[in-house]
Amino acid sequence: MHIYADEITVDGDRLKAKAYDETDQQKIIIYSKIKNLQEKKFWENNRDNLLCVVNGDLGKPQRPTNFNQFNVRKYFLTQSITNQLNLSSFDKIGKWEPQIFFEKITDRIHFLENLQSTISIRCQAHWLNMLKL
């Protein structure tokens, strides 16, 4: 499995990351509880895409339980994420570098998707700022 460095979020002792499972050829979302300060610093300072072995409970994102509640499952499906993994163990193998042509294209598509999102947010902020003038 490889984890994209720009898709890692640390919130207190909680980790959330988007990853690509090479075995099942699918995107998944990973959730984990950070065990110590050293592990937290590793995740906060990581700038490399990681190749790793993970263990945990794989399942579908939760459906909404209340009327008009946010549907996280539907939201993840818009990002082509079908499963979530509640992480129990993580072994970093090394830095992930695309090796074959298909992986290089996939990596560039991932980069462009994130760039598009960033540009969109900045354009919206610029237009809102222009409207204030």
C-alpha cells in the first residue's frame, strides 16, 4: 500500500490518511490513533510518499444514522474511496517512487487533482476579496 504525503492529516492524537491499496487496486481512507509523541512527529514532518505494510479492520464508511446527517460514504465515493481502514499496526518499508509508466501517470493525476483543488480554493478567495472592494 502506498500513502500520499500530501493526504496525511494529524489532529491531536488522531491520524487520517488517503492511501492506495495495490493488492485490491483501490483507494482507501486510513484512521489511526497515534500512540506517542515520536510517532506524531514522524507523521507531521513526513514529506515522502510511503510504501508500507498495514494491518487493521477494513470496512465500508459509516452510513448516516440520522435524517439529514452528512453522508460520509457518499462523499468518499465522489473521491473514488470505497473502504476505510482502522489501523492497528504500521510498518514503513520505504519511500514510494513510481516505477512503471502507469504508476507515474497515476502519481501525476493525483498531483493535478490536488493542484486543481488548491487553485479552486484560492480563486474563490480572490473573487470574494474582489467583491468586498
